[in-house]
Amino acid sequence: MFLKIQKAVTLLNQEYLQSFCAAEESRAWYLWKICCFLERVCEEQHTVFVHGRGKRKTRNQRYLELFRHFLERQTVYDWHTASFQGRNNYCKTDPDAAFMHMKDDHMRNAQLKPGYNVQIGVDSEYIVSADIFQDRNDVWALISFLKTIEKKLGFRYLSVTADSGYESEEGYTYLREKKQKPYIKPQTYEKWKKRSFKQDISKRENMGYEETTDTYTCHAGKKLKPLFIKRQKSKSGYESEVTVYECEDCTGCPHKENCTRAKGNKRLYISKSFLEKRQESYENILSEKGILYRMNRSIQVEGAFGVLKNDYEFQRFLLRGKTRVKLEILLLCMGYNLNKLHAKIQNERTGSHLFPVKETA
């Protein structure tokens, strides 16, 4: 539509000897100014407006109706743009919701539907906090959710256990600043176990590293030296340093096909801060306490979601809007906690907090 507006404004300026423009940043305001000008011209020239077949519209009427149409459409577009609220999509029936892939058919295939990313925090089998987010990615929900928990409960947990979907350098940095011990599984944890990963010569993990010279050694025995450091900023504003390593010379290397797709030399992009924090979390989850926490996360957190979605048959929200949806999930969690308390009283388990790790034969 912008090209049509530009063309119409150019013709208007030529015929009325004006100098209007339609800048992209404030297009609706310029269109409103043009409509005001045309209305004034129609009033001064006593333009008679006609409608229906066989009636010939005057130049003033044609331009005024055209730019009113542009202004109406532009106003709608601006309203839609404002409804995005930093997202790349929104739902017309619930502007607060975002389109996400829902695994709700019989084959667990992804269906694109409007929804919310629900987060819950569980302690001793009780849901201690719940919140909803418009971003489908769990990474951006971690810090905000931890702040909500601290604000609502009035204290800070000494450790945080989460699955691999929450891993990020920003999250690790926040936990270190707040002196909370991370028990977060690395995103590549399962890949590390596979034989195909261990045999992949292109991976950093399968290269030798010399800490004194800060160089990597590839499969062909050549050195990858630090080339430069670049800064990357996430959408939340967090800035990280990434060191770029480049191989000495990949020309004629027999392993290049399996090592890199680049036409030039092999490059590695590594955040040293992220690797150091990831290693700390990796060692934590392999400890005796880490194994206990990870097992209980699977039982308690995933179990709570399973009860809410399957046992309670809660498959969709009945209300619309972020505030109402949050109220709905909080009421549901309160009901879950009451049922959990009753079950623990009946089974004489009110003093238990963690399920023990079963010893294998």
C-alpha cells in the first residue's frame, strides 16, 4: 500500500501545487494532514458530493475519498503493529497470545495455534509459583520467572534445577550474581553421548586445546588460533564476548569436507565465559546431589504438568487476555496444591521433600 500512497501523494502535489509527503515513521499523521487539506478545499470550492451510478465525481471528491481510505487502512495497520508488543505475531481474538506449535493431535504433531508459555516452579511436590509468558522460548523466561519467585516468596532459593531448554550464558551469569547454584543440563548433553558426535571432527569438543597458547588442534594436526573477539547482544540486551578462531591453512586438507563447509579456512566461534559456566553446571548435575535434583525435577515438575493437562483434562484456557489467563492458571495450581496436600496427609508423607534415587542391582 505504501507505493500506492506515494504515487497518490505525488499526483496530489502536482495537481494542487502542494509539497506533502508520506514518511514511513509517521504515515498516518501525514495522511490526516492531507485529508484536512482536502476537506478545507472542498468547503472553499463548495464541492458537491455525488454517489451512485451515472454520477461523475469531482477531482476533490475522488482525492478526499482515496486518502480517507488510505488513512483508515493505515490506522488499522498501526494498531496491528502496536499489538505485536515486540513479537512477530499475535492473535486477533486474543492480542496478548502468541502463535505456538501445539502437540495436540493423535500423532503429537505440531499445530500452530495461539497460546501462552506456562512456567511453574515446584518445591516439595507443591507448585510454589506459576506465570505465563508470550515468548515460546524457555530461555527468555528463566530470569523473569526467578525474579517473580523471589518477589512473591520473599526469599531466594540456593539452587535452581532446570532442563536444557533454559540454558544460556545470560541465565548462568544471573545465577552466579545471585549466588544460586545451577543444576541445568547442557543443551548438547544427549548429543555428547552419541558415537556420531564423538566421531565428528568438526566439533570443538573433539579437538585438542592448549590453554597456555589458547589454540585448538584440528584432526589434521593444524592450529586454530584466536583471530579476533566480537561482541554479541541478545534481544534482552545481554552482551557476550565471542572469540573467533581460524585454522592456519585448510588448503589441500583431505579432511576439509568433513570439517567445514566454508570456502576458506575453518573457523570456531566460542564464548569462553559460557563454556566455563556450562562446565560448572555440568559438574553439578553429575554430582550425587545433582542426580537427586534432576530426578526429582523430572518427577515433580513434569509430573505436575502431567496431572494438570491429563488428569485434570485442562487442555485450553477459557479466558482471554494475559491477566485473566494468569488468574486461571493460578486458580488451577491452587487446586492442585490442595489435592497434593490431601494426598500427602493420607499417605503420611507431609515431611518428605525429595524422592530418593533408587539403587540399581
